[in-house]
Amino acid sequence: MIEFLTALVLNGANHALAAACCGKSSAAPFLMVGDDQMQLSLGLALGNVVAHIADDGVPNFGSSRNSETSQAYKLDMAALLSDRIQGGFSVPIATYAVSRGNLQEASTGLGDVRLSLGYEFLPSWSYSVWRPQGFLFTGLTLPTGRSYDGRRQVMATDVTGTGYFTWTVGALLLKKWTVWDVFLVPETHYSFSRTTQDLGGAYTLSPGFGGSIGVGFGLSPGSGNLRFGFRLQPKLEQGLEVSTPAAAGNLVMSAGAVIATCDTGIDASYMMSSVDSVSVSYTDQTLLGPAMNTSLSRSLGINFQHRWER
Amino acid sequence: MCQMGFCFSELKQIEGLDLIGGSSVRVEFKKARLGTVVMFLSSRCPCSASHQSTLDQLSKEFGPRGFRFVGIHSNADEEVEAAREHFKKSGLAFPVIQDKKSGIADALGAFKTPHVFVLASNGEVLFQGGVDNSHVANAANKHYLQEALAMIVDGKKPSQKEVRVLGCEIRR
């Protein structure tokens, strides 16, 4: 559960767009989509697991005496490497707290650091009614956070990462018409296998592939500095396969079940100046499906962004 | 319209009310010996204002060498009267034509202010994009428009036909 909350809070709750003014919006906070040379984002996300769901797709909202909450800070930095290529990184720090009856536990730690590269393959150098602005991106997530099998706390509140190197590729397409904007962010990722000694023996853990498609739209009334947005992001993860190491014959001990969720989100952003913006977002996984074999959360995020213009 | 790697404007001339002079102006591309420099400007955008003096200097430097300079004001969200006042105060050496319903901006594909186009007498787009590589003129270290005009004066094609345009989007 904590592993899942980690993924949600560190990756899912910061998808707010800045106001549409001057094209400085971002459906992916680690990418610069405006005419800037550098961008800094600071985010805080508060998450709460409200239900658990098995492969029957029926959520169990559980007892009010139990709670799983998170508080995650994230720093995103991106800088131009050339006119159309940019590089960046994300550093998350998270606090998790679990309460089950009279038992309580909380921990804070570094999450999984992510390095990213982006290429603007469809630049907006002239006006077009239909042609979107497009980016291709790739990212490498480093297992700098503590993984579930490496936990030391009884209720696993010290789990702040997945424990895997994960390679992501995706695209971001953006289009704006006066007061409206739309975006599409398809991405796929692959988490590399690793061997652990922390499960009572040597085992190979293979998470495999995952992917998501983010889609949303926004409205900036009067083409002003305020923007309201709506977004959906269905996600799919291949189940975690646990097997014995190659030396022991690669015997599959457990082929995990597919994990599915769908984020539904709303956000509001305000451009305080041509280089500063602030946004708040709400993400809920209990509203739309399909969802299976995971926990469902609700989270609230606030994000501040500063840009350095070219 | 682009054919065999060359892009042509469907416009052959630009005609409209000059916000500075107050009279109707017609700019025919065929009458400029080396080309017509069409500059989309705003009365509100700080990026546009920052480049006005650069464009004014370029018009004084390259105007006598065979180029015709003309400014265009296309922003639908800017009051014409306020724009007239802004450009009159600016003391620009070229006319700034009010673009009704952004027709000129649509014909050329102008995206932001300042966005510049250098058009040959036959309508061929020799260069289009930003004036330079910065939002703020005095922070730029690549001066695209100046380099393009200098190359045309030397009888060459600009080495970059299209560059990124920085500034505020034109509201249509």
C-alpha cells in the first residue's frame, strides 16, 4: 500500500498547469514548454489512502480507525541544453504515516530521484489553428528511496521508493485556442529486474512494463492569468513477478496481478507574473475506473513555479 | 504556401490605416528592391516594447540599402486608440498598420510579438521568426534579423530561414 501511495504522491499529484498566458503551461512539471531557459518547481502533495481494491474491481473503503497518509515535497528543475533540447531532475522527499487501531508509525525519507531529457519535436514557430506543440521525453528513475523489501519499519512507513531503475519514454502534445487548451501525455515505462536478499532468501523481482495516458483541458477566462483545468490519467502496471535467481533456475514463485488505476483531477493555476505561477490540484482515484489490485487515494497538491526567460 | 522548399506569402501587398501617421498606407512587396520587413508588434507586450528601438535602428540601417519596413498591430485584445497612442509615442521610423480581424497575421502565420518576416518582391519568405534570441533585446547574443538582412544585402540567402519567436502570443 505504501509503495502505491509513494507512486501516487510523488508522481501523480503535481499535474497542474500554469495559466495559459504566453504559452507557459506544463502538463508535465519536469518539462519546460514555454520560451524559458530554466524552470524551478516546488511542490507539496498531501495524500490519503481511502480504499483498497482487489481484482474484482470492488473497492473496500475500510475502517475509519485506520489511516494511511503522506506528505511529499518535490523539487523539479529543468534547463535548456540547446534550443530544442532540455534536461532536468526531480528530487522528492516524503513523510508517511500509518495508523491501525492503536498502532501508529511515521517516517520521512528521500524518494526516487528522476533524471529527464526532453526534445521539442513540434516547435511552435508560427501560428497554426490545428498544429500542436509537441515534446518527446525520456527519463531514468533512480532507486534512491527505500524499497518495500528493504523496509525497517513494521508498517513500512519508511518505504519512499520502488527499488527499481525505471526508464520512461513519452510524448507531450499541447494546443491552445484563445481561452481553451488541451493536452495529451502518453507514456510507457520499464522497471528493470533486481535481486533482493531481504525476503528470506535470494529472489529476483521483475516489475516489467507500465504505462499511462494523460488527457485534459483547461480554460483561462478572458485569456487572463487564471486557469482552471480538468484531467484524466488511466494507468496500467504489469504485475510484479518474483522468481529465483538465474543460478537457481529462474523458477517463478509469484506472477503478480496487473495493477490498474485512473486519476481524475481538477486544478487551478494563477500566473503571478510573467515568470512566477502557483497552482493547486486535487486528484481522486475513486471516481473512475478501471481500478484493480491496488489502493485508491485522494490527494491535494500545491505547486510553485519560477521560470527564467530566454 | 510552400513549394519545393520555398515558402511564399499569399500576400502581395499590405494595406491599412497607419496608427502613427493616421492615413491609409499601402506597402507593395514588388516595390522594395531587396525585400519587405514585416514586423508584428504589440502595444502591451513587454517583449515587443523591448525590441522597438532595435527594429527602429535596423530600419534606419537597412532601409536605405533596399528594404521597406512596416509594423503590424494585430492583437484583437488591445484597444486601437491605446495602440495608436503607444506607437505615436514610440517615434518609430516606419508605419504601423492596424490589422483588422488579424487578417495579415493569419496570412503570414504570425504567432507572437515581436514576430518578423522578410519577404522578397515575389512574396517568397526569405526569413521569419524572432528578432533575436532573447525576450529582452539588450540580453540577446544572437541577432537573427540583423544577420538575415546583412546576408541578403550581400546577395546571399539567410543561413536560417526560420527561427524561434519569443514574446507574447497574438490574440486573434
